[in-house]
Amino acid sequence: MYKSKGFTLIELLVVIAIIAVLMSILMPALHRVKKQSRTVVCQANLKQWGTIFALYTDDNNGNFPERRSGSNAYGRWMDSMRDYYITAEDIRCCPVAHKVANPEMIDGIDWWGSTTTAWGKVPPWDSGGQRTIGYYGSYGVNGYIYVPIGDTVYGISSKGFWRTINVKGGSDIPMFLDSYFWCGWPQATNTPPEFDGWQERSDANAMNRFMLNRHDGFGAAVFMDYHVQKIGLKEYFTLNWHRGFNRANAWTRAGGVRAEDWSNYGSGWLANYKDY
């Protein structure tokens, strides 16, 4: 009678070793695929946001919401446009930053986001000026798209605001982006993040709100012509944020930035990323 032969210990160890080698080869590839899939989902979300902005502007003669600052502030996109996206909560967050900073709206807990955390939920104790209670997300609007009311908005001259979707060069104007806050007004004199995840929350230095390393050296945005693309970390300073924005500023190739400027700035973490 035939008697089957089992594996020897050495044979089992060899099989286990082979499996371990294969796993060590496959895991980095699977990790890359996972990251890439998150980027694809993020860009799909932003594409839908582009449609929402298109619906709003189509219904308002091409204009964006009006925006006023101060004690009677109003016009934030999350309030003005909520009828257009209220049923689409699944697109509020990039999959890299889907956890909400203060989901229970607990008194005194910081609800600003981060590279990997969504901002919100807006708590009752900080809901003034049409900050709608319970709102959250990990994208933010380029504040210069608004129709400004008054000579300034948060101390920023109204002259640079776009006001309408019907402008030339929309492919260079970021509209809605990866962000750790719901809005920002970047200026050419702003400074980059000093290290990965660094925050300086002032409205006067808002570039770092958008300049997030969410997608391996890139962020993502939908532009005013409704196309969506990844943005290199150093590329943010080359975008046309507002009318008159100096796109040849000190942090661009056109403005004369040198490799050593990036190496000597902050922790030097941006030095090895692509220049623009």
C-alpha cells in the first residue's frame, strides 16, 4: 500500500522563506497601489466639487458667493453653497484625511485639520460669521474667488479678487484644494511650511494651509476651468492665486530661488522635491 510522504522540516522552512521573500517584494508595491488609489479618489472628489461650483455659478450669473469679513462676516462657501452639496457628504474629505479633528464638537478642543486630518466639526462655541455648526472637510477654497463686499476682506485688498468664473487663464487659477482649513488667501510674500506638517494659521500667511504633503510630494486641486490635477509642493508659489499675484516670487525659479535656499529654509525638508 502506498504511503504519502509529508514535508520535512527543511522543506517547510524553505517554503516559509520563499513566502517571506515574496511578501517583502509585494508589500511595497501594494503600499504604492494603496497610496495611488487614495490620490485617484481625492481627484475624483475634487472633480465633483468642480461640478458643484459650476452649478452654483451657472445659477448666479457666473458669480461666486459674496464675502464680507468683520463682526458681520458672511458668504463662506460652506453656507452659501450647501444646497448644492448637502447630499454628497462622502466627497467632503480626501481619503488621506478622512478622520475629523473634533467629531464630537467638544468644548475647547482644536478643530483645525492637518495633513492627515479633516477640519471640523465646527463647534457651537466657534460658529460665528456663518461658520455652520457641524460642518467638516479636508478641502478649502481659494478665498480670492469670492465677490468681496467692502474695500478689504480680512485686511486684504478687494482689487485682487476674481469674483466670477468667467475669467481668462482659468487653468492656472486654483479654486478648491487639499487644505487643513476651509479657506485661505495666499500671497507671494508668504513662507513655505518649515517642516512637513508645519502650520502658521494667520490669514496673512495662508499658503501653508494648502501646501500639504498628502500625496507623496503633491497636493491636489480643481482649477477654475474645472480641470483637476496634482500640484507639486513647490509649485504652489507659481499658481495664479489672485489678480496681480507675483508668479515670479522669491520661491520660484523665475524669481531666482536656488537649491541652497530650500536646503537652508526651516528643516530643509523641501530641498529634494521638484523645483518650479
